[in-house]
Amino acid sequence: MLENSFGLIFYLKVPRNESKIRSVYFRITVDGIPKEASTRRQWDMERWNQKTERAAGTKEDAKSLNFFLDSLTTRIHDIKTEILYSGKPLSSQKIMDHVMGRIAPRAKVLEEFQKHNDELEALVGNGYTGATLERFNITKNHVSTFIKFKYNSDDFEFADLSLEFVKDFEFYLRSVRKCSNNTTLKYIANFKKIVIRAIDKEIIEKDPFKNFKGKKTKVVKKPISAKELAQLEAHQFSTERLNIVRDIFVFQCYTGLAYIDAYQLTSADIKDGVDGNLWIISERQKTNSTAKIPLLPTALKILEKYKNHPVNVKRGTLLPVSSNQKMNEYLKEIAILCGFPFTLNTHMARRTFGSTVTLNNNVPINVVKELLGHASVKQTEAYAITEQATIGREMAELTLKLSQPKTIISATDKDALVRLEKEIQNIKDKYNI
């Protein structure tokens, strides 16, 4: 919206000592509110024309002052126009701040990124996890190396961000860093959060991501089958280390707990459920939602097996879970020893619970949603990978139904059916049913 009024004048300010040499001032007025400041120039009042607001005469010193005042006038009008086009409210104070250089220095991308990460670090454990912080730190490092690679600079001004920068960063991640499509888009999404934050803080006005489009590749993350789960449970490994990791993985398969929730599981999380049996009732770290999971017999046996393990006694937990990195490293080894044609990881256990253990045993999907602590059924549907055995079972039942002889009602049977319906209606009428 345009301002109601704008005014700019130059004048000589009267000094206290009534000297003829006076300071040249300028006054900016917007909507009746004036702000004035010195031009840091002085001039003889007898050589000043207040009607033209310029120095009088054609001498070189007068020409020099007038050229300076004309340049300052142009600058003030340019600042006014820039503020108006930005959509921000115009004020005499805002124009004056720009003229006098009292505006904040131009924000840098990596500086603002680091501020975000510092704030995030302070909130770890209070709504955010260390893994989230790590993802943003990695993204910042990628942005930093890209700026060095592309622009040979240590940082980049937000005001210079553009769609070209975003596309070049995407190409860098794919070509130089050899990131997959989905990984590339994850880093782009993290960087976009920093840019949106800068827009919210009015550091920049336009979103350089506005016309950026990227589509994730759909990845089917399969669980292990019922046969493979049984094989894993029965396998005896030569080292205690692998047996422990296998047991923890199996426990996750029968509870659906994520790695961090299994790591932090304590006796306080085991409570009596509404059915009188033991349940896991605890807060999921990732979503802060409450997990309510009845303990199946296999899971109970594993808890009993490790209740006095030294690691549990020391930490006050129920399972001797190692770091996620070590767990996944050992699970790769376990998969090879079991002859699986795929790699095991901790999250595969949660998917196995959601698909193989529950959905494929006819547990309704809305119940599985609650067991997994999902916010919506749509999340749970990603786990609904039907096993070949389940498809075979359902098709066998369909085959049986289709093979049953069809009953044909004869004309005589139809007449008998009509008579029976009439008799029933007479009885209803008699007793006012």
C-alpha cells in the first residue's frame, strides 16, 4: 500500500552561536512523521537559496555541494521505491536507517544455518533427537562444501539465493557427492527449512524453492517373512554377541519397537494391561506418542532371559542393546550366516511386526496402527506388504468356495417357500408382531 504523503527538504540548521556557517540538514517526512539528520556538510547561509534548497552561485564549491545533495536525493528516492516494492510498510525512520547505514548486515546462509543447528542442539531431548541434529549438521556440511566448490567462497548471502543456486546444489549432490535421488531430496528439504526460516525472519522476501520440483522414488522396504523369522529364531550362533543381537531383533519383531525405544526400555514401561496381561506402555521418543503393546510369549521369554544381564543392571534397562551402528553391523553378519539374500537392519524388525506378525495374521490395520503408534492409517499402509503365503491361503479358501455345488431351487420348492412366508406373516398379524 502506498504512503499517504512523502516529503524531502534540505535546509541550514541555525547554530547556537548564530554563526553564518551552518550545517546542511535534510528532513524526511512520511505520513506527517518527520526524521532529520545532518549531511555532514557546512555552508555559508548568505550563499544558500532555501527556495531551491541548494547552494547559490556557480562557483566550484557550490557545484560540488549541489551535486552531493542531488545524489543524496536520488538515493533516498531509490530507498523509498525499494521498500515499497518489497511490500513492507514505509516510514521515515526506515528510510533514514537505510540512508544512515543503520540496517543489519546482509545475512549469510551458513551463519543462519549454524544458528538453527545451535538452537536445535539445545532442544535435543526436548522434542528433538540427536539423529535430527545430525541430519541438519550433515546437510550444512554439504551446503558449505558446495559453496566452496561452486563459488570458491566460505559463505553465501541470502539475498543472492536463487532457483539456479538450488538446482546447482541438487546437481552437485547427485554428481559430485553421488547421492541417490531420495537422499538428495532429503538434503534439499533440510536446506529448504533454513530458507523458510529466513523468510519468516524477513531476511529474504522471495522463496528460491518456489519453482523447484523433485519427486521421491518409491522404495518398498520389505519385512522378513514368517519362514525367515522362524529360521532366525532357531539359528544358534557361535558367539554370544550375535545371539544377543538376534534376540533383540526378534524382540522388536514381536513388539514393533523402534531401535531407540528398545534401547531405552525399562521395567517402568512394563505394566498390567486391561486384559490382565503384561503390556509395554511407554512414550515413543520419536513422536512422543504413547505405545501400548501387549507382550507376546516370545517377547516375554526374551525379557526373562536378559533380566539379570550386566549391561541391564548397569543401565537400569531391560535389554542389552548396543549402539545402532553396532547393531546394524552385527545384523549384516547374522543375515549372511542365515543365508538371507538381503541385509538386516534394526528398522526391518519394526516392519516385520507391522506386516508379517500382525497384518498377515489378520490383525485389523486400525489395531496395527495403534500398536505401531502411527498418527494415521496411511502410515501403517506402507507396512502392509502381503506375504505370498497369505495370498495363497486366501486364494485356497476362494477356490474351495467356488468348488462348492450350487443349490438350485425347483419350482416346487419355490411354491413351498411362498406358503411358508405367508404362514409366518399370519402369525405376525395374529400376535401383532
